[in-house]
Amino acid sequence: MMPCLVAAWALCGQAWPGGVVTEVAPTENPPGPAKAVFIIVDGVPADVIERVETPFLDDLATAGGYARARVGGPLGEPGESPTVSAVGYMSLLTGTWANKHNVRRNYFINPDYRYWDLFRIAKAQSQPRSTAIFSTWTDNRTKLLGDGQAEAGGAKLDYAFDGFEDDTRRFPHDSEESYIRDIDALVSAEAAKYIATHAPDLSWIYLQHTDDVAHEHGDSAIFDQAVNWMDSRIGLVWSAVKRRQAEYNEDWLILVTTDHGRDAETGRDHGKQSPRERTIWIATNSKRLNASFEEEPWIVDILPSIATHMGFEIPAAVQAQLDGQSFID
């Protein structure tokens, strides 16, 4: 069967054991308060997401759009950035490249917090927005966002669900790191539950399992299965968002992306500037996508796009630092 994302991003129309997509009746009421959740699934190249069956992502993209996108910054210019996970996250979070946010590797990092992240912007609004993070990797909160650090803007997260990679009694570590899949399952289930019941204004969900599988097995049927499984976890969150929209008439943006591609030779590695390592993707339910969305947006375009949907006022000095532009009108 031709995968949905390749076939004009249409629905496959197949039953899926991971859950049920909630159908939402159209409403004539004006949209309610703006909400946004973005999901980063680690290390899935665009060609893989377009080939593997992903019914929930297909449903999401049918509601809004799907596009290939780019990481790694402008080649040969100061903004050129390694195609590495934490670098990609920070470029999304700050709307800037590594020459500004100063994250160039995954560990032993020293972010430049003068470049505001999306959660700091959310808390700087005249009516500060409620925030949440659901993450396999604690450093996303403590290091990249610098939550609670004065130089990073102080406390920015109202709810944090992370730290399970350090709980070796509940999640015993194994050589293939399959315990990460169990943590991803827990994190995504909690995110769906919390969104359904508390509806934070801005949430970040991070899932790691796909990257671990790719590092171990490269391009393979096992990696395809991991992507397929990841899609079922996205389905939990997408269904929660659709229930909120139907029951409370909230104006939800959900955006799913990845942080880097993979090498063309084996699919095990990344970090360089080959086309496949630089090519990512974005799927979203937004119906306000402008022409730049179809022109391979950059990962740094996500912050201004979420800010546009949320109606955030960005301080002029912060706005001037941004390397991205909104693909949402």
C-alpha cells in the first residue's frame, strides 16, 4: 500500500491497534483560547516517515499539512550547526542557530540563555501562560531550558514529567536501551492524560526510542517498526487534543517534527551535513499555513510559528535575534 504521507497526505483508512482517532463534529462557534503542543520524535528522516505507515500522523497532516523541513543551518555561514539532537532541540526552542544559542553537542553543554526559549516567552506575556514538559531526557528541562535558573528566565514550567532514565529500579537498563521505549510509553500516556484533563497552554513532548533503534539497527525493518509504534503514541496525544477541541472549543495547534535525519549509507549515524542528515519534516493540524510552509521551512521557523498561533508578544530585542520566520499566518 502506498503510505499516506506520500499519497498527498491522505488518510489510509485502516483500523489501528494502538487506539482510535476521535472524530470531531464541526462547530460554528468562534475558536476559544489558543493552546499549543509540539512533539519531537528523535532521529526519523523524512524519507522514512513518508514510507512507513503512520495513520495517526496522516490524520494530523490531513487536518492541516505536512512538509519536508531542514536542520543544520545555512551551509558555510556562521549559523551552520551540527545535525545532533540537543542542537536541534535548542534551535527549535530558541528560533536561533548554534552560533547564538551555543549548543553544539548533546553533553557538557553551556547554553547562551540570552537567546530566549519559547517557554520564557510564554511566561513573559501580560497574562503568563501555563506550561508543561513530558520528556524522556531530563536535560531538556534542566540544561536546555535551564528551568529555575535566573539567567534562563527563572521557573518556566508549571508541570514536568521526566527523570525516568535515572530510575533504574523501575526501568532496568539493557544493552539495546529498550527501556527507553517503556519510558516513552509512560511519557506519552501521561502527556495525553494531562492534556485531556488540564490543557496547559504550551506543552513539549519528547520521545527518544526511534533514535536509539536507528543507532543500533540503522535503516531496517526494526527501525520501521519503531516509527510505526511511535505513531501510535502520537495518536494518544492527537486524540486528547481533538477531545479538548470538541468539548471546550479550544484553538489547539499540534505540531510534530524530528531533530535530525540520518546518514545515507547505513542510517545509524548523524551529525554531519549530508542532505539526508539535514532533511527533516513537520506535520501539523494548523489550517493557517502560509506559502513558506511548502518551501522546506527550517526548524528555527517553529518558534515564531507557535508564537503566532498563540498570539504571543515577543520583546523587540528577542524578536531581532530570531533566525526563523513564521509559516503560520
